[in-house]
Amino acid sequence: MKTSIYLGSALLGLSLALSLANAADSKDKRKGPPPLLPPRSAPAATKEKEPESGASKLLLSVDFESTPVGEIPEGFTKTGAVSVTDETAHSGKKSLKMEPAEKGARKITKQGPEIAALGGQHWGRLYLKVKLPIPVPTIPEGKKFAVIHSTMVEGTASSPLFSDPILVRLFGTCTGPKGTSQYLYNVQPKKERPEFGKGSKYDYNFSDEWTLVEWFVDHATQTYRLYINGAEIADASFSKGAGEFAGAEIPAVFESLSFGWNNYQAAGAGFTAWIDDIALSKERIGAQGIATNTTAQR
Ligand SMILES: [Ca+2]
């Protein structure tokens, strides 16, 4: 797929990716299971005022509790092997399970008035848990690096720059050969022009504990922000400014939003992951809207 072709050049720069991956490896002398993603001690990398969680109503909130096991929530469509399970949960007793696959989408998609109501600016929130160990890419002969690019949250929209259809990846990762990953914002045009994105260093490990993921997009200022367990991933975030669409292309409105897992390069036995407590709002959500009479489970 195009993704694999452009990751090395347009998106990352192969040598840059390599040096980042090596840097991440060289300083990671920890033994035992991987740390949380990111380490809990990671400071917020920006001195800017952190947006507070708001009190705006949730324009979409899905905890999977009312959906029968084996099905998906009403109002969504599904792609690939994805369904509600009661084998683990962040809230209550149920979550959404993405079954392992060598590649391809396992996701649920929402379109309609809830998504349109978000306009060009929203906060999103979900909890993610990933089965360990994860698959890692095999370095092709003659190459020095390889990635498995995965997307967990994706919107469909029209580019504000080219007015062509684009896939806007609001939460994604590239996993390197050592099993560490970068976070990235990524736009994949559906027509013949290269994808692009902005990614962090390969400093992060997936966690099999529930991990809070928050993203923010704003069309008016062409701003994207990503937070993991409350800490901003500053080198994946950006703010281009009003009308500065190049390298951002944050749309005026999304046609749909999808949640799940899609990896574009072969991942052998595949990633198995769970999502719970998806929410969308005009203000930061944090842990808001999660039933307090439920106990988070491992
Ligand atoms: Ca739940």
C-alpha cells in the first residue's frame, strides 16, 4: 500500500526514523515488562496552559454496556473482526475487542448528526488496552528499518486545501523493529498524492493496562494535540495557524469517525486490542462521563 512506500520518505525520513529508533533503544536499559505508555513520570512537554476538562455535554459516548456480546453498538457500522466482549472492560463489564489480523481494518464507524455536530473542532477520548507481546516488523533484506503503521481513530473528510477526499488519522502509531512506537497524526489522501503526518520519537511502548487517549483537533487554527494518560505528546502535536492547511489539512467537518485498529503492513499473528469509553465533545473530556459505580478491571 502507499502507506508503506511513503513512511520511509515523506512521513518520517528513513535516516531520521533510524536515528530516533536507535536513540530510543540506547537509553532504554529497563528490564522486565514494558513500562506504561508513556512512562508515568513523563512531564508535560509544554509550558502552555493545559486545557481543563470541560462540562460540555458529550456529543457521543459509548461504554458498550448495553450492546450484546458479539455485536457492535447501534448506529455504527463495522469493518473486519471487531465486536463487544465481556472478557475485559475499563468501565462496567464490556469493551470493544479488535481481533488479531495480519493486516487491515477491524473498526466501528459512526456517521451522521453526532459527527456533523462536532464541526471542525472537537475533543475525543477513549481507553485502549493492547495484548502483549505485540508483533514487530521484519526488516527487509538490504534495509535498516521497518515499521508497522497502525491507526486507531480515523475520520473521513474533504481536504480544506485540495477539496479531495482524505482519511484523517487522529490517533495512530508506527511500531519499529525493537517494538517501540511513535505516535503520529497522519493524513492519507484517497487520490494520487502522498500521505503526510507528524510523529513523535519512537519512545513509547504499548500497554496491556487501560491507557487514556485524548486528542484535540481544531480546523480554525489547524491545531492537533494528543495526550496519553494526561501527558501531551508534544512532538506529535502542532498548531499551524488559521488558514495554514499545508501539512495539517484539518477539515471543516468530518463525515465519519472510526474507532478500532488498522495496520497497513503485515503484522504476522497481528495486534489484539480493546477499546472502551469512547467519547466526543467540544471540550476536553478526561475521565468525565464514566459511570462511577463500576470498577475498572484488568
Ligand atoms: Ca465498558
